[in-house]
Amino acid sequence: MCLTNPPRLLFVVTEDWYFVSHRLPLAVAAKAAGFEVAVATRAGRQADAIRTAGIRLIPFELSRRGGNPLAEVMALWRLYRRERPDLVHHVALKPVMLGALAAWLARVPAQVNAVAGLGWLFTSSGRVVRLVRPVLRRVLARLLNQPHSLTIVQNPEDQALLERSGVSAARLRLIRGAGVDIQVFYPATPPPGPVCIVLVARMLRDKGVGEFVEAARRLTGAGVSARFVLVGDPDPANPASVPESTLRGWHGQHGVECWGRHEDMPAVLQAAHIACLPSYREGLPKSLLEAAACGLPIVTTDAPGCREVVRDGVNGLLVPVRDAAALAAALGKLIEDAALRCRMGEQSRARAETEFGQETVIAQTLAVYREACA
């Protein structure tokens, strides 16, 4: 339960850019709701944006790849003992696993754990992960079942998977993504010229980047004129990252354009005709929520998280995971049919307005905070 007035809320996130893109509006809303708010994260290129928003930033290094788990748990324990939060909000699987243990050791009164996709622990086919997975899942379930601990999942598949791992249904709350600001992301008149398909993501293999490029090769080889735009940077901390050299090799071939990271995402999406994310698995992808708010038809995979945003044949098309041929066929269908793109884009905007608005997600999350603190 929360013991101080105002209650102290501490976010734990590995990267400052992720906090700004996915959680900063929530933090600002929590402060307006009466919480004293801070975030512990790596202080990088978005540190000033956090401070400018009035959120106290605590520089804190938590590796996303490798690292010494015992040392990181102890670092989190020291952080919690020093800051004495009433409520800590862990974001993503590694901060959830290590942070929940540290919070238990430090006797943090309440915690909320946001699982944005279940990552390597539940999806990796590597031999070592398969060997340790049963033990880690039992440990995770034990930690998430603690009193005054609630876990937020973003799609029903992740909720069911955690329940099968032993997490009590009474400890799980389904909130569909981080939401989207429909005032900032809104439809614009489709630009002239060849149809532009945009994939916005970190440049990772498991985002389906390779299948996207292969679909572009197939379509342009069949005489289809279109632009296939990759927007985002590689992520060297992730083993699935696409090397810069590979991206340079793709650029300019088969209609593929590699734009790198862009700050003005509304402008990027408003310059496109179709959004695409052939990911293998997601929590609930914010890039697709933003594309929907901009009124774009969407082609994505029939995979957890992705299928939450798209109703097949209504506001987009679903294709099998790792299937470049099916992806090319779906994209080709939309490239050739402007009327279909328009109808599906209108349905995307309607879904964004009624189901994925940022205000709704923030209100649901603040309710979880109050419940955890009760």
C-alpha cells in the first residue's frame, strides 16, 4: 500500500527514448493526479525531454543484453532503499523480473509490472533458454503473485501465457498498449506519386524487416511501382539487430529506402499510403496504433499483439509470420486498389478513436496504480 502523501511513484525503464515514446504522457498524468513521479533509466538523447516535462530523472544503467543479474538486482535494491518509492512501475520483461525481486527484498509497498511482449523467456528457441525456461517461469510467477503486485499485459495471448505459467488471473490486468494521441496523429490527404509503404520499427530481424525487403523485391520484379520505406535505427544491444551495412546494401534496391530514425512520426506516416509491420510477435505495437490514427490501411502478421490492431479485411490485412510471398500478395492488393486503401484507412482511424486513444489507456493505468496502492 502507498504510505506517503503524496505517494511516490518510480518508473524503471532501460532506455530513456522508450520512456519518452511510450510512458511519458502517463508519467505527466500521474503527476497531475497527485503522485510524486520519478524515472530511473539510462540518461541518453531524451534526458532533457524527460526533465522538461517536469519528471525527475534518476540516471540508472540496466543492460538489455547480458549483464550480471545479481549485480543488477542489488543495484535496484539500493535504488529502492534510497528512493523509498510507494509504488514502482517496471516496464518490459527484464526490469520486471529483476525489479520485482529487488522490490520484494527492499520491501517496496506496491508494484505494477508492465509486460510489453514476453520476449526471449517465452519465445526463444535457443537451447540454453529452453533449459532454464521452466525454472525462470516459476520464479517469475512467484514474484508476480506477491500482495500489492499487479501485472499489465497488452494482449490476450500474453495474459493466457502468464496464467499457464502460474500467475494468478487476479493479478493480471489487460490494457491494450500505450495508447496514441489522436490529436497529434491524424489523417492527411494522401500524397501524390507512387504508393508509399512504410515500416516503422527498430531494425530487427524479428520485426519482419527481411520479409519486407523480400516482398519489395518480389513486387518490383513483377513490375509493381511502389516505394518501400524502412524508418528506424538498428539496435546493437539486441541480437536480432540488422547491421548498418545490410541496410546500406538494401537502400536503393527494389524500391527500398532506408530513412533511419525520424523524430517527426506524424509527418512520416502522413507521407505514406500503407503501413506495414510483419513482426513475429509484439505486446501491442505503438507504431501500428500511430498508423491507424493517421488513417492508414495496415498490413501486419496474424501474430500476438499485431492482430489486436488489425481486423482482417476491415482496416487492413493479416498475413502469416515469416511469409514474404503472402506479405507481397497483401501489399500488392492494396497498392493496386486506391478505393480499398481509403475504406480501410477510414476504419483504422475509427478504431484509433474508439479503442486506442491515449486518454483511455492513461485512465486505465491510473486505476491500476490506485488498486495496487489500496
